[in-house]
Amino acid sequence: ETGVTQSPTHLIKTRGQQVTLRCSSQSGHNTVSWYQQALGQGPQFIFQYYREEENGRGNFPPRFSGLQFPNYSSELNVNALELDDSALYLCASSLEVRAGGPDTQYFGPGTRLTVL
Amino acid sequence: GESVGLHLPTLSVQEGDNSIINCAYSNSASDYFIWYKQESGKGPQFIIDIRSNMDKRQGQRVTVLLNKTVKHLSLQIAATQPGDSAVYFCAENRGQAGTALIFGKGTTLSVSS
């Protein structure tokens, strides 16, 4: 177990709705990254938060947004849901960003989002 | 485009055999590589990592080899067990600390007893 938790486990929404997914990082970690994993594919980077600020973003539209809180937990918000947003949403936490190189990212169990 | 990819989508082995899962990458600037194991319905689980200043790293029953000349990465699992059955992903991180992991599509390892 990594100590990274996500909620909810499963979620069903309809097209056009909005959704908020939550992630609690591993103790001592202050960086959270979000990924989208479509069925049969590898995870795709959405964005990363470091000390409450966005620290990099992948090729996702602005309707994907996020927050990080002072306790380093994080939210992923998706507006105007589309059918293609159906996927497993993963968050990963890592240690403080430092100049020595990338830090290992540890993943939570994911939230399975289904858009009807 | 530049991407991390795996040579084979599936690999079937017998219990007790050694397994080798391969991965090719195209960006010579990549300097950090990670192998993850993902079981059905779960998030990716960290197995082992390697930085570009090394060519081999060993863990418990696993070894990662990095060949920067041909941009190739492999994961060797010794004495494969049924519990090793999962999808294995290689991922690369391109340079800056804490930035995105780029994943390949994965290899499904099936272990029969």
C-alpha cells in the first residue's frame, strides 16, 4: 500500500455534468500528479500540483482543472463531461521537487468515472 | 512522435520461469525510468526505477537493465510466480524534477502454474 487514497472509488455521471475527484497524498509528500487512464492504455498526464500551484500540464482542455490544499491533498475537477472522459483517474504523490532529479511517483487506487 | 513503447503486448510464462519485459524509448534526453505493475482494478504499483547514470539495478527478484545506446529498457523477473500476473508499464521522466511520467501501453504478463 502506498498511503495514497482516492475518493470516490466509482462514479457515474451524465454528459454535460461536472465532477470532483479527491486525492490524499502519502505522508511527507507535497506533490500530486493526476493521470487519466483509458481502458487498455497507459496513464496520460493531466497536470501536477506542487505546494498548491500548478507545476506542469499535459494535453488536456481547460475544463480539466485542479486544486491542492495546504495539507497537500488535491482535487481534480472536470466540467462539461463528455463520453470520452470515461476512464480511470489516478493520482500520484511524490516527495518535494528538488534539483537532484525526478522523484518517484506513488499511485493511488484510482477513481473509475463512467459518463453516460 | 516521441513515446515510450513496449515490444510485446502480451507475455505468457510458466511458474518458475524467468520473465523479460522490454521497452523502447525514443528521447535521448530522458534520464529517469520506472517500471510499474498494475493489477486489475488497482492503481500502478512501483516496482523499480533506474536513472540514466546507471545501466543495471537490482531489487527483490527483479532487475532493470538500461541500454542508452539503443534506447532500450528491460525488466527481468526471476522465478516468476502466479502473483506476478499483471500489466507492466515502463515510464520515462524527461529531465526536470517532479514532472510528468510518460507511459507506454503496457505488457500483460500471464503466469500459469
